Amino acid sequence: MNLLRNIPVCLSRRRRAQRNPLSRVASLLFALGLLVLPGCATGTKPVSSRPFSFAHDTFAYANELVWVYYHDANGKWTSTKRDPKPEYSQHCFVVARTARQFFYAARFDTNLPVADDKTYLRLIRKVVNANPKKLRAEEDRIVIPGYPDLRTFSAAYEDTLKAECGGAWQSYFQCGHWRMVFPFSRRHQAATATELVESLEAKLVPVVHLACFPSLAINHAVLVIGLREEPDRIEFSIYDPNYPEAPGTLTYNRTNRTFSLPANTYFEGGRVDVYQIYHGFCY
């Protein structure tokens, strides 16, 4: 916050800027630099009343892949279009965000009777419109009656949830995408790893963007839900919208301060750049 208060001082020295145009450029670059710091927010983190549960707090359906990825006869990682065309694809950002919205803003209550379809449609829309960055107090949560958890509810209302949680365009136009075009320093990635650990200690669930820009080898969103710390690395457990069956792993190497994702059906495996989205005022 002290840095933010200094910005007007830097930009208000009009005479000096007129004598030296570079000072104005430096001030603008300084302001931009503040925006690309990890988190873009300060203050005490809220604490969730319980940890995220993969078995209960994830969707029963998957974000499907448009392409089939494989190594060809020459060992080159390549792809072909999936046939038949998937019915629900390119929604990874939507699925990850909405899973957190249910975890942060809703609660399920089997002590209440099962409601009608119109009621569930209204409740789903309320959850989707909830602030994805804000953890609600238990008494302020949107109550979903008749179901024990999101996993069960999403199996029963799959079509409604897919229709109401957001279109594929939201994965392409998520407001934090601007960040991936700037370089990711090792210092930034180390700070990101620390932020993820601190969030998980507060039982929060960060949504992160995985990228390799300017390469388009990966452009994906996952929910970070747990961790295991080792002397040389941190193994983050993730909810990958492409894999509703079991958690995946995102590894942070303490030595080279680099994140990596293992090979899977859409990524050849290797280093990825990581930053939080739906987080702070600039993401």
C-alpha cells in the first residue's frame, strides 16, 4: 500500500517531467510494474470453515477436449480434431471459477426437501453471479436444498449447470489474460508459490492460469486444493476441470523456482508459468 500512495507523488512532478520526458515514462513503467506483482492485493486473508474436498466440491462432469493429442511416428507432439465433436469443451476457466463460487458462496443442506427445477435454476444463477473472490460467512451463503454436495448436485443437474455457468467465450476473455504476455521472473514464481501455500493454509482454493506464452502449448485453468511440502519441492494438488475422476499434481521446484505439470492427454509435460486469477483488483 505504501507503494500505491507514492504513485501520485511520482506522477505529479510536472516540471521535472517536462524537462526530462524519460521520467514520465519511468513513472508509467513503475505503475505498470505494481500491477504485475503477484496478487495485486493486500490485507489479511479470510479463513474458510473447512478445507476443499475433491470428492464433494467438484463437478461430476468434465471439460472435454476439442483435440486429441499424441506423439506421432517421429516423436513429435501433435494433435487432430476429436470426432465426434465434444459437446462441452473450452470451459476450463468457467468450471474452475464456478467450483470456487460454490465453495465460497453456497452450502448444501440435505435436511431440506428436494426443490423443483425452477428453484434450482434460480439458485444456480445466484451462485454464478456471486463474487468469485469473496468467501461468504456461513449465515450469508446460498442454500442448495436436498443435496449433500456439488458432486451429487452436478450429476443431477448437469445440463442446467453447463448452460448457466458461462460460455466458452469466458475462457478466452477472462480479465487476467493480459498478465501472461509479460515475462515471469523466478522471483515472481517463488512469490506465487508462497501465496498458494498461504491460501491453502487458510483453507482457501486459488484458481491459477497455466501458460507457456508465447507458445500455446498450454492455456489452462485449474483449482489448487492441497499441497505436500518436500525439501526440494512443493507438490500442489489440483482440481483439473478436464479430469473429474481424481486430483492432479502441479509441482514447484524450490531450486530453480519453476512450476511444472506432468504429461497428460492435453499437455506434453514440462515447465509452465503460473499466476492467480479471480484474485485482486487486476485479475
